[in-house]
Amino acid sequence: MKHKLLIIDDDRTNVDALSRALHGQDVEVAAAIERVKAIELARERLPQVIIAGVRMPGENGMEVLAEIRDLNPNVQTILMAGPAGVDEAIAAMKRGACDFIPKPFEKRDVLAAVHRAFEKSALLQENLFLKDKLKKNQAPAFEWGKSRAFRTLLDRAAQAALSDATILIMGEAGNGKEVLAQHIYSNSLRAHRPFVSANCASIPENLLEAELFGYRKGAFNGAWQDKKGKVQEANGGTLFLDEVGELPLGLQPKLLRVLQEGEANPLSGGLSRVDVRIIAATSRNLRKLVADGLFREDLFYRLNVIPLHIPPLRSRPEDLHSLISFFISKYCKKTKKANLSVNAGALRMMEAYAWPGNVRELENAVERAVILCMGHQITPEDLPDELTHASDASARLFIGQGMTLEEIELAVIQNAMKRNNGDKAKTAEDLGISLRTVYRKLDTASNRVSARAAPVFSVDGTRKD
């Protein structure tokens, strides 16, 4: 996170002198000369360090600092005081202020105190992070797969977590994009800040702007007071934008402003400063949306700083067993059952299924099986119908004896068509043939094969007519 410092002093000369002293020190400086502005800046900018005067005319400087510490208990406070305020400054240091600068101050004293305060803030943050990580390590690990592809994904996610860079998670629906986003957040330096989630596809378009960016009092009928949006709620932390490809074109410049300028623009105007790390996710091809004029190119490149692609479950079958074990353990604990195993027949069915709904569908199937299982082993009877019928849309094809070449071709194409929800172009791509060939095979094979449907075989290899 950026080095942020807030100066609070009623003397404009002091404020200007401090700002000059800190110029070129890689510190983002904000200043306030009265209480209301100081609280507002502390809430918006979340500074790690504050330099404050002990005495302010008409204000109790220590009360102002107490309010700010309520917002952020870990903020480091450096006090300034002339000879008359030294006793108050010493008392404040006993209550947690980290340093003291006498007035009039020297630049070297200011820089030394600020350096110490930021060092202390960083050490405190690291300590909290390590404690949180230790606590999380006592819970089950992120065991969603052991394949080379998945472990490579997690290695990249671990590297990305330690930066503030924007991340774009891509993958089919049900692949666990939000779970991966939470995993990144939990291992980031912002783990003690808010994690706020918003699904751009599930919020009605006419409400999405207010939901994401908030609104000012009077923005519309019924807006009786200011309301923070998801962006402002995530200030200092992480905002997860699921299905970002569904964000309307009209709102995309507002998100771009958050990424480029660190500013949120609520309904009815008035910019507010925000410091937000954004993790976005999509199941759509954003490059194609850009080409079609449905997504801004500049926003795409701002989101795509660190791209992470979750491969579909069907492309990493070696992860299936570990996922099944993970979910069985999870739902046995939840339902207070002894840990179950899976018998050979049920396991063959689960291995034979293509899981078009990916990890989410597998988790739902295992949860159902654990609940319905009456013995010590999950059997085929405990599994959903989609798995028990090999002719289902996503079942893998088992070729047996007695099929003609035409029957095999038609069966392969029909199963691929079902797996791709009738998408002939995707079917052609999956099978490595031209779209023209798919149309021709479907037409000619269906005409030549007898009235009965092309046979599909169940997982045990028996023919089902």
C-alpha cells in the first residue's frame, strides 16, 4: 500500500512547512486545519501516519486523534507541540502516540520521525499478516487440485497476492473464481482490510451504478442521505468484481477512473478518494467483447495486469479425486457424519462425467451424495441422475462392440454437441474438424442410420438402445 500521511494543524504555516519537508519522500500527503476535514480525510485516505498539533483553537487535538484511532486503531501518530504543550504530548505518548516533534521543528527531525513511524506501521502490518496467516494455516489448505496446471495457477496467484496489481481471473462458470479471489486476498498485505464482492451480472442495470459507486443525498427520489457504494466500502481493501464483462459501457469509464485516478464518482457528483485493490473475474472472452465494441479497450488493459486462467475441470481429470475427497470431508463435517468413501461403481461414474458445471457442479453432487448416503460408502444410487445416465449431455462416450463407423461418428458428434449445449462451432473445434464437416456428418449419418438413435454406452460398457 502507498505511504500515506495526514497533517492536522490549525496553523497553515506549519502545514506548508511540513509539506515542503516531506516533498520528494515518496509519501502521499494530505492536510486539514479543522476537525471535520481531518476526520473526512482519515476516513477516505486511510493514512498509516498522522502528524498532529496537540493544541488547536476551538478543538481538542487529542479528541480528534481519538476519533481517527477509532477508524484505524493501527495508525501511527506523531505529535507537534511548543513549550506549553510538552506535558500534554508526553501524556499522549504514554497513551500510544509513537513520537514527538518540538516546535519550531527541524526538517531532519521531521524526516526521522516520519521514517520511524512508517517503519513501525510496516512492522505492525507484517506482524498482523503473519498472525493471520498462521491462523489460516491451522484450517484445511486450499486443496482444489494437484495437477500441474492447477499448481502453476496457485503459484502465480501467490506471487500476485503480494502486490497491489489488478488481477483478472478468467474461466468457465462454476470454476471457483471467487474462491480463488478470496484466497489471493487472504494471502495479501490487505488481508486485514475489507473484502467486498459485487456480481455485475446479478445486479439490475438500473441499480448497478448506485450499488457500485454510491450516491449523494437527493440524487433521486428516496435518496435521503449519502450512501457508500461497493467501491467506497472496499476502501483500503480489496474489491472483487465478478462477471465484469457484464458491466454496461456507460459505467466502464467510472471503473476506469477508480483504477487510474483512485477516485470514485457517486451519483449526483462529488468525487471521493479511494485506495482499492481490484480483482475482477469473467467467464466471457473480454478480447472478443472489445472487438465487438462492448467493452472498453483501455479498461481491459487496466484489468488484465495479471491474468489468471482457471482451466475447466474436464481438462484436468487428475484433480478429480482430490476434489472429491475435499468435498466429502467438508460435508461430512457439516452433516456430522463419519468420513465416507466412494465405491468403485460411483467413482467410475464420476470419472466418466464431463462436469459441464465444473467444480460447483461436483461440489453440489458430493453434498447431495453425502446427505443421501445411508451406509459407509457413496454408491451410484446416491449420485444425481445426470451421472447415472451415460447418455446425459456431459457423459463421456464408451465405445463398445457392434457399432458401425457411421454409428460411432454420429454418436461422437452428438455427445460433443450435447456437451457444448448445441454449439456446432465449438463442437467442431473440440473434435478438430471443420464446421462444414459437422453439418455434413450430422445430415448424412442421421439419414443413413436406422430410425433408432445411435447407441450410447453406459460406464460399464453395456449398450443402451
